[in-house]
Amino acid sequence: MSAIVPEGIRTDRLLLLPLRVEHAEEMAAVLSDPGLHTFVGGVPAEPEALRSRYRRMIAGSPDPAVSWCNWVIRLDEEACLTGTVQATVGPSANGLVAEIAWVVGTPWQGRGIATEAARGLVSWLAGKPVQRVIAHIHPDHQASAAVATAAGLTPTGRWQDGEIRWSLDLGR
């Protein structure tokens, strides 16, 4: 299997840029609100910790069958980064599956940025040999459930680590 490599993704208001170590400084500020960690745990990372994390993410998965695809979200009208989207693409019994996630910094929430970014990501994945897109969402995280719904995913009733699995079959 050949790796799936992130490319720039354009939507109406956004440019999803493949992650670079140089994004760490700005992203540390974007992700600095401790409230962003309510459902996923952890605490905001300092720029150097993000640089280290981004280096590992960009280096890719140690499993050659798995692709780590990570983007920062750039809002055109403000010429700034506002969050991230990611897809971990790997094999399953039924072909390639992409597990996606997103986060938008607190100042930009409620403006449809996560929805637009997630839709752009799912559309991009639909152009790849991906069979299914999944996300895991905390049952109390209504905003993420709304984003998943808008991106075409539906809850499956399956649970993993206290989160509900959402899924979209890309019909291949």
C-alpha cells in the first residue's frame, strides 16, 4: 500500500495546510484555552512541546501501512491559523479506514470553521482509496457531534474509551 500524503485542501473560507513544525508557535496560542481539553484530556502545550510533537507527527507512523495526515486550518479572512484537522488512514478487513478528528481554537468557535474543515477533509478522503471515515466523539460533546453530522457521519452505537464511534461509508 502506498502512503496517503496530506495536500493543501481549499474550501470556501479555509485553506487546510499540511502540518509543519513552523506552525507550532502560532498553534500554541490557538490551542491555549484549557477548555479545549475538557473532552480529550491533557493541558495546553507550550510551543517547544508542540514543535516536538509536530516533528513526530510529520515523521509519520512507524507502521508503513498507516498514514498520519495532519493539517492546520487557515482562515482566509483573518489570515491566521484557527485549529487542526487530522486523519489516520490504515487498513481494516474492509479496506482503508480514515479516523478523523478536529479542533478549533476558542476565539473561532461557533463560526462553522470546524464544520467546513471537516467537510473539506471528508471530501478529500473521498478522492483517495478510503472505504470508511470514522470519528470518536464524547457523548456530551454536542458541538463535535454537530460537526460530525454535517460532515456526513452518523453514530454507530459502538463505544471506544468512553466515546461513541461515528462512521461514514464512502461507498466503494
